[in-house]
Amino acid sequence: MGHVSRRLSSSLAVSTAHLKHFPPREATLRTKKATFDPETWAALQPPPPSALMAFANRIGLGAVLTTPTAVQRACTHKSFLDLHARHYPLSPPPPNNANLAVLGNALMGLFASEHLHATYPHLPTRVLKAAVSAHVGPLTCASVAQEMGAVPLLRWHRQPATPTSPALLHSDALASIPRALAALVYQERCLASARKFVHSFFLNRRVDVRAMLKFRDPKRALMETVAKFQREPPKSRLLKETGRFSNSPIFVVGIYTGADKLGEGFGSSLKMAEYRAAEDALHRLYLTRTPPHVLKLPSSTFGEHADIYKLTDAAPYSPGELGESEALYASSGRSGVLAPRRRVPEVES
């Protein structure tokens, strides 16, 4: 093995078994004008077919992605076309995953939205959007692609920022692979198979939705919410206390509407305990979860060979109840409408 061969095989992780010429002819030229960049050459080489098929079988899609061409298309970002056209202007551009990524992104958003909305029917809209992004967003897609082992198969080219678009990063290109795979499963199989793929890799992950619920004034939000349900105004009651005259007192406050207890919180002061109790009451409302054995998804009515344009025997489906929309508050100064002031409940000892 010569110097050029040792340099290419040691510094770059490129398989040479499927290449027609190695080392490349450009690397062996001794002319002054000839320039050879091993990193660019390595980026232009396609992954070996054995690695592509091993990747498809590793993620459980060996029966769906039966050819290396389909896997290579899913792993080729559209930014690679500029690099390919610069060095091979006479060759046809390779297939890329631009259209597949758009379709897969729409499918993943659909599956995540219906799953979260059916699981948490009372979740506020802004929190629902944040939860969808946490499940199938760009960072999550890039992380899943790394766990799949798709990093060595990605073909892309870094692009700087322009006045109309931000810079293209490695995570952005890597996130297109799971989206393209979801679209290929939908294209080659059906909607049910694509939903199963998304649930297996994305929606089965545990995401802390509770941390996404933030309230500027939980007591005011709780009063507006209770008034919306036409219940008695909430009242705070001191349940327990210890060390009132010490350096570290602890107070436990509960919030009630009538005889029903809405929430409970503790703190080193009455205000802190009341704040946490109101926050706990709102969390209990908005994070009300549908039991898994009762959960029904609208897309589950489409079977393996269902046709939306024909009357077929659909799967049994009973729609879940629509959750109540959140109570809007603290809109003064933004919408031009002054919200009516309500009396702040006092703590009853």
C-alpha cells in the first residue's frame, strides 16, 4: 500500500471494497496544477451497499427497504446536490430525500398531535405544540438518527447562512433521515405501518410534559379556570405548619372550591405555599391523562388495506371527549382589552 492509499484509508472512514478505482487517479497525479482534497473525495463516495442493507435490517425495515438505492436516497440530503454538481457536472444528480422528508415531517406531526391530544385532552395549545416538538422535532429526529446508526451513511454538504435561510448544520441534515424513513414506510406499506414506525421510535419516549406548563400567575389562572366551570371561587387554607418562628419554617397550603380540594403545596412562606398549591391544581387539570386501555386514535380506523374513498369495514372506534380550552388571562396590554380584576383569595388559618 502506497502513501496515498495509507492516507486515505487511515484518516477517513471510507470503505474501498465497492470502489472501482482506489486510490483515485486525482490523488496520484504529480502535476503542479492538480489539487486533491481527501475529505471532499470521501464525502462524494457513496456508502457501501452492505452498510445500507445492514442499516435497514438493524432498524427493522429490511422487508420494506429491499434495495440499497431506497436506503441511500433516504440518507442523501438535498444539500449534497451542490457538492455533487460542482465536481461531477456531467453526471446526473443522485436521488435525495427532500420530498420524502417533507412528507415524513407531516406524517410525524399528525401522529404526534393526535396521540398527545388524545392522551392529554385538556392540554393548552402552546404546551401541546411544545410537546409535539419534543417528540418529533428536529433535535429529537437527529438524536434518533444517531441511535439508529445513520451518521456514517449521511451524505450532505454544509451551507452557510443566507439572507433568506439559516445555516445548514449537521443535525439539520441528520434529522431528515427518520422523516424520510417514515415517508418510505407510508409509501411502501400503509398509514398504519407508518404510525407504528413513529410510535416505536418517537412516541414511546418519556417526555416531561409537566415541566412545559409554566404560569405567570397561577392563582389568577386558577380563578379564571374555576369561574369558567361555574364553580365557587377558590380559597386557600393552611393545612399544616411547623417552625413558624424559626429560621426554616414550613407551611402546607391547600386550595379548595367548596368542599373539593383542588391542589396542595408547601413552602417556606405562605405566599410560596399558596403559589405551589395553585400550580399543583392547574397541573392536575391540564395533565389529566386518558387511560391507555381507553385511548383511541382517529387514524386507527384505517386498517392495513383501508381506502378512504370506499365504504369498507372500518375498525371499531369511539371518539374521545374534547377537552376544555384553557382560560386566557393576563392579556392586558396585548389585546387592548383590560381583564376584570378579581379579588385575590386570602389564606385561612
